[in-house]
Amino acid sequence: MEKDMTREESLTVDVEKSSFSQELVECVPALSADPNAEARLVRRIDIRLVPVSLFIYLLCFIDRSNIGNARILNSDAGDSLAQTTHISNRQYLVALLIFIIAYSLFEVPSNYLLHRFRPSKWIAFLMLGWGIMTMILGTVKTFAELVIIRLLLGAFEAGLFPGIVYCLTYWYKQDERAGRLALITGGATLAGAFGGAIAFGVGHMDRTRALQGWRWLFIFEGIPSILCAIPVYFFYPDYPEVARWLSAEERTLAAARIKGVAALGHEQLTWADARATLRDWRLYLHDAVCIAFSVAFSSVSLFTPTIVSGLGFAGLKAQLFTVPPYAIGFVVTVFIAWQADKRAMRSWAAFACLTIAGVCFLIQGLLPANAFKARYGLLCVSVPFSFAIQPPLLSWLSANLRSTGAMALALPLNIAIGQIGQVVGIYIYKSSEAPGYPTGHFTNAGFLLIGAIMVLILRGIYIRRNRSLSVGEKEWQL
């Protein structure tokens, strides 16, 4: 848990001339000794970066996971997505899979393009793209059309999350990231809560103007992403040294804060960086943990409405009762990540979340299928802790990367490899096993508990590496 970063402080920062400003940052001065000035700066950065990133991720996740709501929306009237398009359960799973494939393939290229074109422009472009695709989903009539649009939706959404994580690395220091990342990724839990509530309301519009409720759901949820792309283009923060909304002194201080922690945002990714990153076997252990938790993350995101409908809640009630688990999840995710940063206990935070969620899924699988209240109560615990795993894990990984070159590749690669777990997650809740879904619950439990063990192993590796260094040179974050 040591916070000494001697090696990082010795790193040199190669600063290039910004193409977005006439300023040339030739040398980043030492960090200001005035803690009040730094605190004020961090508050300004927080106000400018965190709320807008949270809202963007909220829109992204709503547009990504709303197919789970659409699948069963107005099913009691025969007007759900599955019933209207006449797709089988297997075809529905293929539509989920094709999104993940596109998401995996486009994450790393999209992160490079964000780096190339600057965050504000690229994120605005992605928002416009996925907003349009979401609205087009409201017009599909066949399985082929559904698959094609889901493919394009996955391609557009792929770059957002790793891009936001990457942006945080050149605005915040290691011990500041997990709490902010948790607030942003909390958008996923809020998306689940809002998604269920929106679906409940839109469900009452079924057959309005001869359109099924699920079509209105896609149309309404695509519009905000398109509209918000415009202000994001003009106002989303790019790099500290070119931020016009900061004074010259604040820009200098913002750049100084990350000196030795990360190079400035427009440092180019070189082949040497890529080779060094890909040869670092330690990162693949982080990727393995990401695969383990992604199984539950995926299945919970896509099948919570289906699981709830098997707990004695039918029709629009099934949409409404998806809200509490996600609302609780936002609070849990933010609290755990904030404590992980504050106490420098990222590995223990991830271990605790993996273990608690794993045990809850295990018990759900063991309970009788008609134990509705107990299973719903456990769902309200397993869902929040399944979402709370990611922020401390990503903060832990980024804290142990030594350059923005490594971050530009390792972070999206970590998330892309984690899609393997998401592929598993879309197949484990079998409709033939309703309402108990033992395969889904036991599979989630197994992967989560194995992930908890891998976190302990990885923690042990970092402890051993720290012990091999001399006193005062402890550098691997725990």
C-alpha cells in the first residue's frame, strides 16, 4: 500500500507542440507547494470533466442495454421485440453476441483515433453514431436488420469507455482516479435504473401511432445522444496544457500535477511502447481478472429484466422492479471506489466485491425457484457489487502503468479482452431454466470467486516486487 513513486518521478516527459494551441510547453515545472491552489484546481477539473463524462456514459449504457428491456416490453400484449420481429431465443443471443464482437474489435483502434483527433471531437462523433443507430433499431423488422444495426452500434460505442479512462490518466493522479472513475461508471448502474423506469413509462405508449412500445423506447433513448454530441464537441476537456477554461497558472499546475505520473495527453504511441506493453505478462493477469468479472457484468446488464420477470413480476412490473438493484448499485460503486483510492486498497476493494457478488450468486442458485423474496433480495446485493468491481480494478491497473503510451494500449486492450467474459455472460441465462436460472447464477458465482483468487495472486506478485526494491523505492501500487 506504499505511496512512494520514486521511479515514476524520475521519468522524463517528452512534450510536443500542441496542434490545438499556440502555447509550447517545453518544460513542466515542479508541482506547486500551495495545496489550496491544487485543491481549487482539482475542484474545477471535477466540475468540468466528471459530470459530463458520467452523463455520456449513462447515455451510452442505456443505448447499449435497452435491448434487454425491449425484449420483454409489452410481452403480455404480444408486442415485445422478440414477438414483433419473430426472432427465436437463439437469434436474440446472436444479436447480443454481434455487438460484443464489434465492441472488442473497435476498442483499441477507436482509442488510437481519440488520441489522434483529441477527445472532444472523437467522443462527439461516437455519440452521434450510436444515437443514430439506436433510433434506427426502432425501425427494424427482421433478424438480419437487427444484427446489422447492433454491429454498427457496438462499433460506435466501443471507444467511449476506454477513452474516458484514458482521459482521466492525464487529468488526475493515481490516488484520485478510482473515485472519479466510479462516479462515471456509476452511469452504468444509473442506466439500469433509468432504463427500467423509462421502459415502464414508454410501455404505456404501446401501439401509439401504430408503433409498438419497444420501438418508441429505441427512438426516445437515441435522441439525447444525438443532441448532446454538439455541446460535447465544443466543451469536453481535451488536454491540461491546452485547456482554455483554465488560467495560464492553472494550466501549468494541471500539467505539473501529472509530471512523472503520466506524460502529457498527446504523447504518441510508439512501436517500442506497444512491444514493451504486450510483453509485460503481468498485464495479462489483470486481463484474466477482467474476464472473470465481465461474465456477471454482461449477464446482469442484459438479463436483469428477464431474471426479475421470473421472480413473480410480470408485464410492466418486471421493468419497474429492475430499478432498486441498480439504484443501490450506484451508491455502492461510488463508496467502494472512493475508499479504495483514499486508503490505497484497490486490490482489497476488488477482492471484496468479487467475493460478495460471487457468494450472492451462489446462494441464488441454491435457493428454491419459488423463493422469490429471498432471491430478489440477493439480486439487490449481487448486482451492485458486480458493478462495483470495475473501478478499483481499472484504477489498480492504470496506477501500475508507466507511460501514456502503455495506457493508450493496455487500458483498451484490458477492456477488449474482458469481452471474452461478456460473450460467456450472454449464454448462461437459459430460457428453459426459468424461473430459477441455476446455470446463470452458478456460472457467475464460479467466475467471480475465481477472479477473487486471481486478485490475491496478483497482489502477492506486486508485494514480492516491492520487497525486491530498496527502502524508499516501493513503486507497485496495491
